[in-house]
Amino acid sequence: MRKKRLLFYGTLLLVIVAVAGVGLFRLIEYAIQQANPLETAFEQAANESQVPLALLKAVAYSETRFDMHNLQGNTVGPGAYGIMNVVNSKKTPDPMGRAAKALGISPLKIKTDAATNIRAGAVLLKEYALQLSPKKTLPTSLNGWRGAVALYEGARYSYVVNLYVTTVYKAIQNGFKVQTASGETIELAAQPVNTQSLTNSELPALAKMPAGCTTQDTQNNQVDYPGAVNCILNPAQHDCDKVPGTNAPCNYFPDTRPKDFDISQVVIHDIEGNAARALSAFLNPDSTAASHYIVGSDGTVYQVIHDHDVAFHAANLWYNQHSIGIEHEGYATSGNVWYTSATYQASAKLTAYLAQKYNIPLEHDHIVAHGTVQAPTLSGIPNHVDPGQYWQWDYYLNLIHQQGVAYPQTPANKHLLSLHLPANAPFDTSNFFYLYNSPKLDADNLLPQVANSTDTTDETNTVEAATSYYYLDKKPDEHGFGIMMYQIWYGESSNAHKNPSDQFMHARLAWLAVPEGLASEGQGIAVKLHSTDGKPIPISGSPKTNTATTDYHIGDAPDGAIFVSAYSVPGDKTVSQWYEINYNHRQAWVPDSAVEIVS
């Protein structure tokens, strides 16, 4: 910190010397703007729009925790961009289009420039406030903006509208202090405001909205998890067998699991947004996506789809059929400020309940990240990357264990490597471990990413904590930094940056860097792959045999490559058994005909 301060004051002195003719006040103002660009942007947007500064900050805090997430948008519902999560919709009305027109700029600038994004959010809030005012005047108090905040979220259900408004106003009531990705600190002092549900006078449309969720469970449509808020989707609107029209959008397949499909996994997601945004999307059939549960940062659990039904959450049909999906408030890029103790505690209790109910083993091969689920086919690679590097897997699995779920009693193997973060690791500790071309810890020696090197969510040259890999050799890094390098087989999209490019993966030997004390003997079985025809062994994204229309091969591995397998599943058609393997950052599948168990 002292070095940063010295650098700042040194830079400021150079500015003073260079522009000595400018008044001291202007110099100080300039320095503050350079040191606090977001703070300045919020102040300027508030002055320009006459929207209260506290409200602008609270909306940004509730939406993104000041995460710009450029050009990524939400994973649920229409794209929502930037610090203010400005919605860009192909349908009318399009909030981003209206804001761009009002500001005389392009939508692209709203998506990519933080200050412009804040201005766009302010313009929309002002527009909504004037829309609700009979005299077309702006509110004179913070509480008077509650209706405008409700319209900003755009929900069509009263529960979701009230959830969003109370979330924003509780942020004002409690205050906050957040450090952004750039290192800037954004603060809001606590102040008294109304955090109760909206009245019809604040938002006249509220009286006509369906509820969407209820805290009062009913016998006719009970939640499966005791204490969850009942947001179970209406089958007539969301059940793919019941919605009108053959190709009408829907959110889940009805089923009688575990009778038809065993439930063997829990998939951990982040929303890329807050709970209100997720509920809005899942309650909309056009999103064609939904998860069974949502966990809020305050620990509230919402159930959206019954356990026995197949939700569209993992972007891989086999995993959807055999798993339960849990969404969590937050973003992969800033999970360290979203995944709270309340999040982990509530989610762990829910997963413990599911693990005991459906006999799901307590380890990371069955309680998986969305980011460890492989795309089923080559066209879907890469699959999603949530919940990202800040989800603390060892901490989370231990919380589940504390709920009475036993760890599996499987023998450890000295050539199986499992990676672990320290038990007391801060929530901003990354759980990603990086791979290198040789046992030399050097940035230029890193395996190349498929995305650009600034994308912190890219998983293509990393492995995740609490996952096991087979290593063939180990040695200290060549620079002597005290890092142990382990040689493992790893699936790499080696043609991703070539012309023509493709994402097909080829297993190769790479070196995994592990700091001292973070490795232990892993669990699972080691499987050596054997080719029956002299060609590389095909690796599949799902445990399914190819059909005339679908090719599940997403990669290959040479004869003799060794991976870790945590479990196998019954085969189909010409395959009697499929073995799961930790192939790259993600799971993948090989047929038993290509597998030799390594003792």
C-alpha cells in the first residue's frame, strides 16, 4: 500500500510541475478524479440526472457490486450489461436503446464504458420516476424513488418486484463498503429508509401482477426443501409437456426422478446477477432456462422446480437428467464480494439435505461446479465457467460435512494428486491452479488460454481445488520459488488460435504448479486409456453413444494416457459402462473398452 501511495504522490507532483499555471484547486480535483474514477462518475451522473447519489450507488451495489462485466451480460434472461446492469432487449421496450437515445450515444458505449453505463442507469431511473409522477416531477426524498426502482428491474411478478426494491433499500439502510476490481473503494453511509413492500400507490401496476412466489407453502404445490420460499413454476406455462404449441418455450421436463433417472450430482452455479434477476428470468418461459433452487447472499433459499423434474440448468442434457441445480447470487469475476458466509451456510445445508436424500457422495466429482460440466458436443465448447475461481470448495464441502454428511471412505493413491486451499483461506483466494508447458514457473511458459489473458473466468489452462489428477512425475520449479510442479495429462484446445480454428481438445502432458502444503493424496481410481485401432481414444462430453445426428466427441487422448475416474455409469447401445474422467478443468467420459484400471 505504501508503494502505491508513493507512486500516486510522485505522479501528482509531475502533474503539478507540468501544468503549474493551473490553479491548485483544479490540480487537486484532477488528482481525485484519477484516484476515484467510479466515485466521480457516480457524482457526475447524479448531478446530471438529479437522481440521488445514494440511490445510484445502492442500485449498482445490488446489481453487480460495481462489477463492469463488459460484453458478457447475464446468463439468465435478456442481456444486462455493466455496473448498472442496463438491460439490452431485442423486444420493445429496450431500456438500453432508450438510454442511448437520451444520451445521444451508441449502445456499445453503455456496454463498455463504466461512466457511461452509470449515466445510462441514472437516465432510466429518472425516466421511470417521471413516468410514475402525475405532475411529471421528480421525488423529493429517497423513499419517493421506490416505484422507479421497481420499474428499473422490470419484473412482472409482485414478489420479485418487492424483493428487488427491498434489496436496494436495505443496501441504503445498512450502508456498504466495497473494493472494486480496480482497487477503488466505494462507500455508502447507512441512512434510514423504507424497506417494506411496495404499496399500490407507489406502483399502481402492482395490484395486477401475479404473485410469482409465496412464503406460505400450500399442500397442492409444496416445496421439497423445508423452509424454501415457494417459487415453483406453473406447469401450464413452464412444463415442456404442457405448454401450448409444439415448439413453445419452456423451462423443464416433467419427470419422476429418481425412478426414471438417478439423482447423483448437485451442480453449483452463480446467477451472474442477483436473486430477483434470476427469479424474473426463470418465471419467464422465454428464458428456456431454470434451476431447481436459488440461494441469496442473505441465505434465503428459493425453490423454482421440483427435485423430481429435469431443469434446464447445466447446458448438458445428461447432467440435467441426473443432477439438481443450485444458483447463487453473484458473478464469477467478483465472487469474493458476493459469496458470503450466509451464502455458504445456507447452500451447504441445502446440499447436505439433497446428499442425504439422494445418496450423493460428498466430494467434488458429484458436487460439481457448472464450470466442471463439459459441453456435450463440440459446438457447445466451452461450457459455462461459474461459480468461478472464488468459490471456496474445501470450505464448502466441510460445511456440508458438518451437517452430518460423511466423506466417502475410499483408499488414497500416492500417484493421485488432490489440490486443497488452506482451511482459513480468505474468500478472495483463488481456487484455480495453473498449468505450464514445462516445470518452469514463468508467465511465458503458461499453457495458452482459449480466451484472452485478461479474462479471469477462463478455465482452459487451470484445474480446480478439491479435484484429483494422476501425476507421472514431480519436481520443484526450475526458478526455485518453492512451488512443486506435477506432470499430468490434460485436454487442451490446441487449435483454438489457429486458422482455421476449432475447440477440439487433445490430451497432452503439462505441468501443474502447486504451492507447498496444498497437495494431498487424491481419491478415485487411475485409468489408463488404450486404443483398440491404433488411433487416439475419443473423449466424450456425455456418457452417450454417437447417433446419426449427434457426435459427442469433444476431444481425444493418446494410447497410454492416464486420468482419474471417480465413478462410472451404465452404458448405452454398444458401450457397457462409461467412466467419468477429470480430463481438463472439466469432467469427460470414456467407454470401458478403452479403460485399464491402474492398481
